[in-house]
Amino acid sequence: MSPNGRTIAGRDIIRDGLWGNNPVFRQVLGICSTLAVTNVVLNTLVMCVSLTCVMSLSCLTVSLLRNWTPRNIRMMVQVLIIAFYVIIVDLILKAYWPDMSSNLGPYVGLIITNCIIMGRCEAFAGLNKPVASLIDGFFNGLGYSFLLLTISVFRELMGMGTILGIEMPYFSGIWDKWIIMVMPPGAFFALACLIWVCRSFKAKEGA
């Protein structure tokens, strides 16, 4: 149920999360991780899986507790719920994949303050039923992941001539590596180009 009382169809939730209201190129949220971890595809993939899991479970939990959460402390409750799932993900990475945990550094922990998750918990999960909230969180996570993985493939390929650390022989033979693409300025450039392309398609759809 939307804030205006209209029931939201599952296909509308999916479409909005993946494209229509994509958290990155439409709302321009979650930019810190978009810029920080997209220089290598593997790091980006792990971050995307982590955020999607945290967002899905957080939205589900917030929705389940929405009728028992006092409105004046709802934001604090949402942060605690998100932090609980982030800590679990962080501990799993440290226990079973310490190298990846080291590569991602503080950015897994910073999922707690990711405005995409906070936004979906506040704008959707706190007002809608659990199943719809779970779907919303999952597909917003996929929408976020699609943009990040696209950027990371472009940056790693342009900057190092590899994808997932695998050398691309044909590409390497005809392309001089742009080291700047795996540096912070390359992240801004790739993100700006992708937002421009996605919004151009969106504008054509609305025409």
C-alpha cells in the first residue's frame, strides 16, 4: 500500500527498483560506494551482494515491526536494524574472506549509513506489507548493483585491461591502459557518463 492508499503491484515495485526510480541514476543516492569500490569488478560484486542482502532483510524487518515502532523513534530503530545486518555481513567477510574484507576496508561498515537503505526503509518499508517491502529492497539492491557492476567493468577494462582479474588479450593488444580510470577521477567520469546515458534513455521513453 502506497502512502496515498493505492495498492502497489509487484511488477511496479520491480520496475521502479531496476529502472524507473533507480537509486543511483534517478535518485543519485549511494554515491560514496559507487565511487569508492568500482575500480575492481570483484570488490564491486561483493559490495553489491552485501548491500542487496542488507537492504532486503532490513526492509523486511522494518515492515514487520512497523505497527509496533513508535513514530518518534522510528529512524533510530531503522538504523539499529540496518546495523544488525551489516555487522553480520562484516563478520562473515572477516571470518571467511579476510582479504576481501581488507580490500573493502570501511565501506562495508558504512552500509549502515547508506542513504539508499535508509530511504527505502523510511519511504516504503515503514508503510507497506513485509512481502512487498522485501521485493522493493531486493530490486532496489539489484538496480544499484547493475549500475555499479557496469561502472566497474568499464573502469577495470579501461584501466587494467582485465575483467575479474582475467587479462583480456585482444583488448590489451589494441588499447593503452588508462590508469586514471582506476583512480578516483575515473570513477566520477564513468558515473557521469552512465547517468547521462541512462537518463537519455529515460527521456526518450517519456517522450
